[in-house]
Amino acid sequence: MSRTDERLDATFTALADPTRRAIVAHLARGDATVNELAAPFAMTLPGISKHLKVLERCGLISRTRRAQFRPCHLEGDALETAMNWIETNRRLWSERFDRLDEHLRDLRQDGPSPREQARPDGRAPEDAQDGGRPG
């Protein structure tokens, strides 16, 4: 596994937690102190600090020192890497679904409709709807 893959795994693991996603959303609006980040949560400061360490280890946030404060800063590069992975895979699956949709359209145009197809037992589909009982 490459370093990029490991970092991507760590990023998605970090973002799997709703508290950490809320912290990232808060930091997307600008830098904040631990106390500011902790305010909306019914959690102790050590609990918030554990979440911040997870975000810091995967590179989503960094902490700097300004006088006695240590504000947290969202690191856009780590988030950008995750967004690029998501977009690449979204595009891939979208193309696959488009091809499948096209294939299914071709099948409908080329072959008989389901109502026109005989069942394996030789009865018409309409016979199967009434349980095979005569009229």
C-alpha cells in the first residue's frame, strides 16, 4: 500500500466520525481554538483534543502557536486529495452506469418486449398472470 493510499485511508477513517466532520466543517469557515471547537459539543476538552489529534495525524488539520493560543487550521491539501479520489471514482461509476443504461436501451429496442416473449413452459405471459387457470 502506498503512502498516498495510507493517508487516504486515514482521512476517510477520520471523516467517518460525525464529531470530526463537524470540526472540519467549523474549520472550513476559519481557524479556531480548541475551546471554540469544543463549544457546540457536550464533551470534555480532553475528548475534543483526542478528535483533534486524529485529524492532525491524517493531515486534515494543523495547529500553530499564536501567543498563548494554539489555533487549529484546516489543511486543504489533505481534503483535496480525498475529493479528487471521490471525483475520479464518481466519474468512473457514472460512465459505467451510462454504458449499462445504453446497453439496456439497446436490448429493449432489439429484442421482443417482455410481454411478447414466451415463457419456458410455452405459455404466453398473460397465462402466467392468472395462475395458468383456463379463462
